[in-house]
Amino acid sequence: MKLHRVSQAMEKAGVPGRDAYDLPSSDKRFPDGGSYRIEISGVEGPRVLEALIDERRRRSVPVHRLISLVQGGILFDETELRDFAQMAAEERMEVVAVPGPRNGWDIGRQYASSEGMRSGMHHRGSDELRKVIADMMRMYDAGIRGFMLVDEGLLWLVKRMQHQGSFPADVALKISVWTSHSSAAGGRLLEELGASSFNPPGDLTLPQLCSIRQAVSIPLDFYIYTSISFGGFNRFYDASEVARVCSPCYFKFEPGPALSAGGGQSLYQPWVSDEEHIHLVRKKVKWAGIVRDLIDENEPEIKLSEQGPDDLCVPKT
């Protein structure tokens, strides 16, 4: 079958037949009219959040979303969870918490092997699904209203439970980069399943990202600075073009040695000190300010959302 006929069939199905090499500007926006927002990852507990808030205020940098408790929400006690939720609520920041720890600490060893981990981070069996849902409900009861999921099956289940009234509806459900959806078809699948946003791999080209945006309306979570274990790239100078063609999008800051649980040098091992996270989170806020300034210089008409827009799933305390 000729490639142009495949492209025609793809377009009929609602997916671009080619990557968008002409890089058209997106006409989609956040509800407040913004094209991009700031997402800081690795906010590991109340002390780290306190430092982030201090740095954000000092530099006058809006921070909209916190990818939080990445080492696993069950490792934080109820007082820590409630304090964290209260602080974020006062600053009008959305908290997207990570239930667990899960796969990296599971007794199944396929994921822990160099080849087996390529099969993904899907939860093993109904018992694991039950545990991860219980983790989310525990954090919800503490006030948190956003969760990061690594399994499309779990997303389907949570949305079904919401429809039945057995899981809260007032939550953000972000899909992690670990699901590795890299095309418009994958993005469309996640949107139809009910994802609030999703994180494509950070090494996609602008035409590839643009083709995804043409097929989906939910925000894209774009890795603008990531860990050595993920390739160690910095895309600050792509920021203005990404905001133009991918709007609405979150710029995600998560540099470091490694990210995954059980990863040796991972930032998210539970014994990594608060001081190390505090040092790094202040740098992340600084880098967010630099990215904002680069966009203002190169594409001044592109709008950054103000602090605390109404559509965020801010904690409720």
C-alpha cells in the first residue's frame, strides 16, 4: 500500500498522516488564555515545598503544578500529607502525587532487569491495582486532588469507578512519561480514556510534537530539562517554539542522575535527604524563570499563566 494512501486513511481516522513539518501555531489554550505553565517535579515533602515557595516568591516565578512525593505517597505520614496539601492550597498550586512505591519495589523481578523494564511499569494483578487505588484515596483524604498514573489500564479503571461513583471525580489524572506514548494515536487514546494531561518522551522533534497537538486537546507535559538516565538533555532554547506549536503545555523540570525507584543513583530513593531535594528544587525554580525570560524575549506574545488559575486541581483542606 502506498504511503500517501496510508496517510489518507490515518487522517480519516482523526490522526495526522505525517508529522507537522510546517510547524503551524496551535490555536488551543488553557482556560485562562495561557499557552504554557510551569511544572516542577520532585517536590518531596513539606520542607522541600517550603523552599520552593520561598524561591518562587523571591524570583516572582509562577509555579502551577507540583509532581510530588515521587518516591511514593505511602512513605509520608498523614501529618506530612496534610501539611503539604495545606501549603500548596495556600499558594494555589496543583499537586500531582505519585502513589506507591510500586513497581520498582515489587517482588516481581522482570521490571528490575535491564531488558524486562522495557515492558513498562504496568501494575501486576488485581492486588496491585487495589493497593495503588488505596494509596490514592489515602492522599485524597489528606486533601490532594491530583495523581500521576503509569498504567493505561488503571486510568480506564479509575474513570469507570468515577462513573459508578466509587472514586472521586474532582481530581487531575496525569499520565506519566513511563507509558511512553509518542504519537498522535497514543495521545488520542489517553485523551479518550480520560487523562487530564500526558507526558510524551522528551526527545520528540517539534514536527512530532506538533502532530500530537493536532490530534488532541489536553495539555502536553513537555520535558524541558531531564535526568542523565533519560538522556540528560536541556531544551531551554526550544521553549518558545514548543509553547507556540504545543499550546497548552506544561514545561517540566526534572534534572538529576536518575529517576526510577531502584535505580541506584535515583533522586527518589527514600533515603535521599531533604537538603539535597531543597538544593535542587531552588535551582529548578531558577531555571523556570530563565525559560520564562527566553520566551518573553523571543515570542513576547506567548502567554504564561498567572499563579493559581481557577482550573487547577488545587488541594482541598
